Amino acid sequence: MTSPQPIRFGLIGVDSSHARQFTRLFGDGRSGRVLGGVVATAWKAPTSADFPPSRDRNDENARALSEAGVLLRDSPEAVAEASDALLLVSSDVRTRREQFARIAPSGKPVYVDTRFAVDAQEARHMLQLAADSGCLVLSGSPKRFTPEFLALPAAEIESIELRGPLVVQPGHPGLSWYGVHLVDLAVALFGPGCALVEPRGTGVRLVWPDGRNATLSGPAEWDPWTHGRARTATGEIGFAIESEEDMLTGLLESVVRSCRSGESNIDPAEIVAISEIVAAGSEALANRLPLALTKPAPDTGGR
């Protein structure tokens, strides 16, 4: 049987390290570390002048991608037209809503990298736009797709301690830069519906209505390791995830599967919950006060 043609992915934004890593992992679409896709084209979004990860990497990453054979185009709409699916990887979460609004009308699948939106309201708006456009939305931290995390007996876990770098960047305080990865893991385990966010030192404690809880902590400096200790009725389970290029393979494999099947790799309600907790956690850390999350997430209309 003939293998299907590789999915032609288009990058929206190139200032994230993921732009080059995704391109390398896919390779030519048939012999890369991740099979079934190829990064064929990209849009170099305008840089965010007040945001070092964007300002300092944009030009260099664009040159490297061009040298690797990725065709740079002059608009996100042009990239969408020339692609089968899109990878929105602009590193500044404040740009996501506007960029997503420009590509969702294409009706093509869009993976929005890790930090989906500034808050729950913005996430709901983006998901509704996707539903209106027939656009399949994909998202999720790459850490939730790692073998180390997927091996956990999620249904048995009563509480978990997650420790990873809580680095911040201008315009991305609290949990909204790297802390989002820990929030994503907690929601992947316990689902949407977190009821309470409590500041705990440099991190937070998340509590669900049934008592399940997640404590998120870590240093303010970069560290490639995320450590977890999950508690069940019968004992504890420890795991560790290293942030390096191969960590991204599970995520990209899930994106390829979703593009083939038409089913999202993450529940839209989880996307909203992650955005809500990140914003609430950042507020709780700033004010040093607990914050109740009492309203259930409404139907997003997503797939």
C-alpha cells in the first residue's frame, strides 16, 4: 500500500525554538524522526520589541529556516493557502488571538503551541472562531505527550507535585511563560473544573472540587527537567521529563494523527481550563491571595 503524502505544515511565526525543532524532526516527511509531515512554508511574524525571546531570535530563525528549504511567505494567509495544516508557534502569547483570527478562516487544522491564549475569555473567543470556520484546533504542552507522563495511572492519582522552571518574561508574569507546562500536566490528569488556586511560595496549589490537587513549584531560573511525584491510594509514583528536542516527538505524532483523523489531540474544555488557571495563578501569585474558580467552562463549540 502506498503511504499517504506527507502533510504540508506551515509555520505561523518563527521566533520560537520550536520553529526550527519541528522542522528538523519532520525532515522531508518520510525519513525524519517524526513521520507523516514536513514543514514546507512559514511566515516571519513581526517581532515583539518588548519581548526578548521574540526580538532576539526572529531574524536568526528565519534565516535558518530559509537555508533549510522552508519557503518564507509575506502573510499568514499566504502560508495557510499553501499548506495542509498550520503550526502557530509565535512565542508571544499576546499575539496569538490576532494571528489565529487571520488563519482560522482557511478551515485548515491549526496547532497552537502550548500557551494558547492570554486568558479563558480569549481562548473561548478563538475556539468559537474555529468552530464557525470549520477549523480543527490542536494544542497542548509537549510534556503531556511524553512516555513518562502517559505511563501514569491517571484515574488512580489523588494528588501530584509537579516541579519545573517557573521562568517569566516581559508581558508574561507568573505562570504565563513556562509555568503553563505544569498547569497543562495537572489539567491533563484531573481535567477541567479546577475550583481553587492558592499561592504557595513561588508556585501555586490547584484544588478540584473532589479534593484532588496539584502543587506546582520550581526555580525562577531555567532548568531542563520537570519532576513529578504522584500519590495514589497505594503509594507514590515518581517521574522526570527532560526538555530536549526528542521530547517533542510525541506531540508532533499527535498532531499528525489529528490532522489525519479530524479529531483534536486535546479536549477544547481543557484548553479553556488551562488558560483560565494560568491567568488565575498569575493573579494569585501577584496578590498573594487564593482565587476561587467557581464558574464551569461553557460549551466552546469546538471539536
